[in-house]
Amino acid sequence: MPLQICILETDVLRPELIDQYQSYGRMFEQLFARQPIAAEFKVYNVMEGRYPPDNEHYDAYLVTGSKADSFGTDAWIQTLKTYLLERYNRGDKLLGVCFGHQLLALLLGGKAGRAEQGWGVGVHRYQMANKPSWMSPDLQELSMLISHQDQVTQLPGNATLLASSEFCPIASYCIGDQVLCFQGHPEFVHDYSRALLEARQQHIGETAYSKGVESLQQDHQGHTVAEWMMRFVAHGRSGLNG
């Protein structure tokens, strides 16, 4: 039986990128199709007020990245926080990427805000701080594509740090077998990151832009993160331990 995953989209793509990449939900579907654990997906854009019906059940809910601030006061963000807290209190599994990573940290007792380090773009490397049993294949170091100016600055009290770097000390964390989050974007591909860099060149500054473009010569391990995510969801589920 495939895992059932609900993708909660928290943004729409830039108009000039829609033809090629369609949506963040579609990018995640393409990413997860390349990992070995069978999964099926439904996508709801919560920024546009769309949520799954009450009678639909999922093995996990994934919160995507967004240009919005996780600490923003937009009405749709407040609605999403209420929804995610309900899911968490019911024991549902939650996955977060970038904005989702920060929002879940805030929601569950941590802190997030604008990073003093400035923009993080391109390929970034992290050291693994902890390696739970579901984190297979094993890596000593993790490379991910990133695009963020906000960071988690304090973990929720019951969270475990998974990956870290000097630039981004809280790059990944989990809360037991229920929450798993990453600051980086496993769903990004090099060409999409390059297009974002071009579009944001003036905003992020020439130094960060140049370093980001140069870093795109390196590979990234988004496919491994996708497998970790599905193994995390499958972990503890009867017959789904992959």
C-alpha cells in the first residue's frame, strides 16, 4: 500500500517559471517519484485557502517553501498554523521544507527570524549531527540547494538537531517520530536554482549571487533527503518500514 502524502503548498511559482516547473507541489511529486518507497500525493494550495476535506486521511502532511515569512501575520499563515497544530495534536506526521521548517519550529515552541548571515543561495553543505535509524542511506555530510534569508534560531524544546553548518546552525531537526524538517530544498534542481538566482540577483546582492552561481557546479542530495522523508513517514507503520 503506497504512503499517502498531503502536500500543503504555501506559494506559487514566478510567472516566467510556471511553464517549465508548474508548481512546488509538482516539483515534490517529481522528486518523490525517484525514491524507492511507493507514495501517492495530493496537493492543496493553502495560500489560496485550499485544504483537504475532513474525510481524507494521510500518512503525512508536507509544508512547502514560500517567499512569505514564517513569522508573518498574513491571515492564511495564521489559518495554516491553526491547521498544523490540530494535525500535530492528533498525532499526524508533519514534514517541513524551508518556510515549512521555520513555521513548524515556531509553532512548536522554537524561534525563527531574519538571519544575520544574510541570504543563503546555491548549494550548501551541512554536517550530520544525529542519524536516526530511518536515515538511510547514511551520509557524513549533506549537500542541498538552498534559497532563504530566514532561519530557525532556536529549536523547539523536544526537538533533535539532525544537520548543521556554521552558516545555518539549525538546518534540519526532528521531533520524535512525528515531525521532520529541512531548511534546504530537496525538490529544487540546478536549473531552477539558477533561474531564482537570476531573478533575485539585485535583491540578494552581488557577492551572494556570485558565490551561489559558482556553487551550482556542485551536486546536491535532494533525492537522498526525499528517501529519508519517506522512510521517516513509513517508520513505525506496520508493513511500511521499507
